[in-house]
Amino acid sequence: MTSAASTETIVRARRRVNGIAPIIGLGLVGLLVVWLAVNFEKAPALFVKALLIGITNGSVYALVALGYTLVYGILELINFAHGDVFMLGGMMSATLMLSVFHIGSGESALSLWPALLASLAISMVFCGILNASIEKVAYRPLRRAPRVAPLITAIAMSFILQNVAIAWKGPNYISLPINILPHGVVFSIGRNTYTWDALIVVLLTAPVLVALVWLVQYTKQGKAMRATAQDREAAAMMGIDVNRTISFTFLIAGGLAGAAGLIYSVYFTSIRFDQGFQLGLFAFTAAVLGGIGNLPGAVLGALFIGLTQSFNNTLGWHAPGSDWTQSIVFSILILILVFRPEGILGERTPEGG
Amino acid sequence: MGSELWRRIFALPGAARWAVLARVGVTEDAWKAWPVMYRRAVVAVLVGLVALVVLAPFSGIDLAAVYTWIVFAVLFVPPWERIPRVGKFIPALGMLAVVVAYPYYADKLYTLPILGAFPDVHTGVVMLIYAMMALGLNVVVGYAGLLDLGYVAFYAIGAYSAAWFASQQFAGQNPDGSAKHSFHFLAIGIDPTLGGIHLTPWLLLVVGGVFAALIGMLIGLPTLRLRGDYLAIVTLGFGEILPQVARNGDSLFGQNITNGPQGIVPLDTLGFGNTLHRVLGLPANYQIAPNGDSLYFWTAIVLVLITLFCSLRLRASRLGRAWVAIREDETAASAMGIPLMRTKTLAYAIGAFFGGVAGAYFAIFTSSANPDSFQLNFSVFVLVMVILGGMGNVWGVLVGAAFLAYLDQAGLANTGAWLSDHLGLNLDVPKYEFGIYGVMLLVMMLFRPHGLIPEARRKMEFEHGVHDEPLYDEMGDDAHVAGASH
């Protein structure tokens, strides 16, 4: 918060904690638990299946949500274009896998893994640079403008990227072979099998997350990021190159989106120009849910959203079904913003209240 | 800095103009010393010459172009404002007369280069409805400075409330196949035995607006205390939820509320009924009338004028000044005794009202309410209208809305056709519609954030910056942490 000092002296109207809100919240959580329990009791196999799908979805959301959280933490800007950067990363990696590495269905591990890792690296670099350039073109010149200005350019960038994708790949789904990842059984619970493709998603996601935490926590650059997020002016006075740090943050966020893009395209095997925005909004919800600006919170929120989606789509007893997924996720977003803007993990962030 | 350079390049035309003119012997001071009428006459002649150069190679100069120029010159050149009292209204009324008469000469106009023919009357109606919506959004975004990305929700509410009360949606069915419920109130041209609710669509325009305003308040009350970007995302969320509800609403708790993806068709038509037709000569039924589109066009003009009048009066009112104060500095506004929540909620509700009326009118005009027309894209589309024209300035918003609506309805397709005819480019321009709007938004925000026809005050805010930190801001400076520092 750069100009927080100026507001400090002014009396703040602190939001009173609404007495009834926690009760409603607890009631909703209680209903949710009962609903899950009944569903588990009625069809345990289906429940476990939904759980596994949810965790896999959630890890893709986590990568995108982390990008939102990083950028929001440092600039307090909702980077609407982030989801579309992710989508372009997905298209990039789909192209790489198909046309450059010629990966078809059922490849051996020896030819699959190098291609997968190379695509991951290229897609991450591509999206990182793309995201950093977006910051430079669309957000940096507006740093002193009224708040709505960078939000509007973010929307604008989002539409531009979607149209770049249309120009590049056309308005239809581009698909990869369904068996591009092996579908062999890793382990099974009852009649449910956990297959290799889902495991690969987790195997690719986990190291990226660990690397990110290490970067933010233990490197000098990470320290600069945290300092810039806390107080941009003070950080500049301490000799931190604020612009470079912000660019770096966008680079990292874009890299995460690139990784998510690859994982999404090989796991779900189809991607379309408008899917990025949608998934981006879900990921943003996840970031808000976990407490925006908070890295573990984003992962937690993403898992929650992933599970919400898969439970809602899969479970049989009184589930609204996939027609309503969007409404449910956005209702969660609105409820969280209204009743607990600091997110589940409960940190007091400036966005609160 | 790169953007500074760009700003300078953009500032150049004015300076360059004077540099060139000074060489011919016209300095800025000498020009300003001239009587105003001479100056305007020179400008009018120059405009005519430019039009000649632009139009002649494409469509030739026909009589219509000459008439257009004459009308322009008559409205622009004489110093009408010198006439006491009525003088300042004359150019505006002249413009209004030109617009009102549009259906009579629309098909006789010339073809513009690149953009193609002038819009037909049907397109004109759509342009006016979009203009009305843009004026409504302007209250929220332009006056109060609240970014609303879900404005389409109000449009949808207006459309559906018109559809519910002017169609056979709630007819129900008796075992013998006849309609179970039937309620009629001043409906025009409807068989009195027809099932469903049929109120007069005139009333529904108001009902649509009031519904939208009520929902706007419901949405606004809990969310308007959030800061700007959170408000944007919450409104975006509502804008995504409502169309989904409309799409899935064919089996909501076992009831068919919205008729699902097919939407509700057909709707009743506007009209004044046979009695008023006989007594006052007003059109009895728009749908049957041979000049139906023109009737819808004139009605839309009346609606836009009402919206325009309300916008202008609101802007000058105590409430309007409170909006601007909040936009510029929430803390100071609150310290001056402006009730933040009430003022913001009112902005939201009034903006929603106009969106609802526009939605209801659009639904009646197209005789359908369909969930596919209520996408996020549309909210952004209306936002581009407001920003292109100039946030806060109703005239700018009007021009921006008319221009973009024209692009959307016909202009982009014409441009594509022109490109393939003249340059051999086979480009599907309408496919990139929203990319083009994205570029427009980006360029506007970077280089001319106050819009093409800016409001003076808004322009100043963008140039000198504002203090728009939110008041409801619960934080200690140390609490804001990015990264896993815990």
C-alpha cells in the first residue's frame, strides 16, 4: 500500500462484525458436511472418484491461482488477462506436443517425458515473458492513474489475448489424442482406480509449487518481492529496483500459468480460446477463498474449488450438476468477499472489509 | 519513459496545425481575433472540402451529401447562441429534428468509405437502445467511479421481466390443453382468450427498470463497501450467475421460469390501442403498422431523451455532486458528511434502472428474451461505449454508444467486405470484434483515458491523479503480505 500512510491519520470506519454472519456461515458449512456425508454413505465409490478428480483439478487451479495471488499481492491488481495467458500457454504446449515433438497416443515413457518436460519449460518461458510484457505495456504506464484504469486495461488485454488465440487456432476446440498420457492404474480403492495421467499432473505440479515457495522464501529476489508487496516506497528506499521486482513477479506468475497450461492441455486434451477466462475466474475465486496474497491459501482455495466442482458434477444425491458449477463457484466468491474478505486462512489483508 | 513520448506525439497535431498555418500567415492570435461566424464558416467550408476529398473517390458526391453539408452548416455557422433564451437550444433541437426524421431519408444516404452504408432504421433502434444502456452505465462508472462488469445482468432482468408479463410463459395448461391462467391488462393486439400474463408493455418498461433497480440495490448493499476492484469482480460474478440461472431456469424447483436456452418468445407488441388511434391518431399496434421499425425508433428516441435528461439533472444535483466527490476522494467525501453506502447504492440502482428499461425495450423490440444475449462480452461492450466516448460526459457516451453499436450491427461486417474488395484481404472482421474493442480500450486508457469527448473534471482527475484509496480499508500497514512469509 503506497499511500497507506496518508490514510492512517484519518479515522477509519471499521466494519463491525456482523453478528449473524458467522452463524449463517457455520450453518452453510454444516449443511455442506451433511450433504457430503450422505453422499459418501450412499455411494462411497462415486465419492472417492469425485475426490480424486477434485484433487487433480485443484492442482491445475492452484498453479493459476498462485499467479493471481502473486500479482495481487504486489500490485493490488486483478490481472484479468492471467487466465488468457494460461490459455495461450495451453495452446502453445498443445502445439509443441503435437507438431514439434509428434507425441501421439500411448507413447512410451522414454519419448513422452522429455517432450513433456521440454514443453513445460518452453511454455513456462513463453507465458512468463508474455505476462511480463503485458505488465509493461498495459499496467506500468497506469500506476498513478485512478484504480479503475489498470483494471480496464486488464480486461482489454484479456480480450486481445483471446482474439490472438482465435487468429492463431480458430474459434473451435483444439484437441490432443485422449491417451497422450498413459492411463495405466497406479492404485485402486475399491472399484476406483487412480490412473497415471492424474498422478503425472500431481508429479508436475508439486515440484513447481516447491520451487515457488523456495523462490519467494529463501532467495534475495523473493525477499525483494515481499518487501515491494509490503511497501513499495520503503522498498525503493532500501535500494530495491521496484519496477524490476514487479516485472519479475509477473514473469513468475506467467511461468506458473504456462505450467498450468501444459498440464491442462495434456490432461484434459482439449482447449479453446475462451476457456482461459473462465478458468481464470475460478482460480481467482480460489485465491480469494484462501486469502489473497497468501501462497498456501491459494493452493488450499484451489483444492477447495476443484473439489467443489467435481463433487457438484459427479455426486448423485441432490447435487445441482454441472449446469450450475459456474453459479456455485461465483456464489462462493461473492459470499467470501462479503462475509470474510480476508479468506479462509484469516489474514488481515488490506482488501478486507 | 515510453508512454511520455507517445503522449507528446499525440499532442503534436495541435502544435503542427498552428505551425503550418503560421506559414500561410494565420497565427493563433489573429485567428482568435476574427468574428466567430467567419471562423465557423471557414471550418464548415474546410469540413466540406475534406468530405469531398474523402467521399468522392468512393461513392461520388450525390445530392444527399450536399444536403448533409448544408444542414451541418446551418446548424453550426450562425451564432444561434446570441438569440436570447431560446438561442442555445436551437442547434440541439436542430440535431434532434435531423435524428427524428432519420427514417424518412435513411435509405437515400450515400455510402461512407470503409464503414459502408448508413445504418438502416432497425439498426438505428438497436443503436438507441445501446445508447440508453451506456447512459445508465455511465451513472455507475462515469459519475460514481464504480467499475461494474456485470451490467448485462440488469439488462437481462429487464428483458425477462418484460417477457414474463407480456407472453404466454405462465399460461399453464389444463388437462384439455387450454390455458389455465390468463390475465390481461391493456394489452394491444392480443386475443383476450390467450393464456399467460399480458400487461401493457408500456407499464413493463417501468416494471423492468424497477425490478433491475431493486436487484441492483440487493447486489449493491452487501458489496458496495468493497473496494473498486473487488466490486468489479463481484459484479462480474453476478453477471455470470444470472445468465446461467436464465439458461437453467426451465426446471427451477420443478417450475419453468425462463424457458431455458430457447428463451421466451414471442412477446406482446407495443401500441396505443384502437381508441387512442381513433382519437389522437397514435399508432394502434407497432407490429402491424407498415412503418413498425420507425415507430420503435421514435419511441426509443423518447426513452433516450428521458434518460439523457435524468442523467444531466442528476449530474447537477446534490446526489450527482456527491457521486463525483466519492469518485475523487472517498475519505474526504465521507468527512464532509456524504453517506457513502447510500450514495453508492443509489448510483448503482439508478444505473440498473436504465439498464432494466433498455433491456425491457430491447426484449419487446426483438419480441424475445434469450439467455445467449446476456454474456460477459456484452457488459464489456457497454463499458467500451462509455470509455470511448468519455466517462462522465453524456454527449461523449451517446456518440460512443451510437458508433460502437453501429460497428457491432453493421460497420465491422462492412469493413470486412471493404477490405476484401479493395485490398484483397480476406479477413473476417466481425470474428475479431472483441479483440478490436480490447485494442480500443487499451489505447484509450493509455493515451486518452478521459475519452474522445471528455468531461473537463474527469480529464483533470486522470491527468493529476486522485486519492481513491477506499475508506473501508481495514488494515495495518504490516498486515499486507505477499508470499509465504508465515
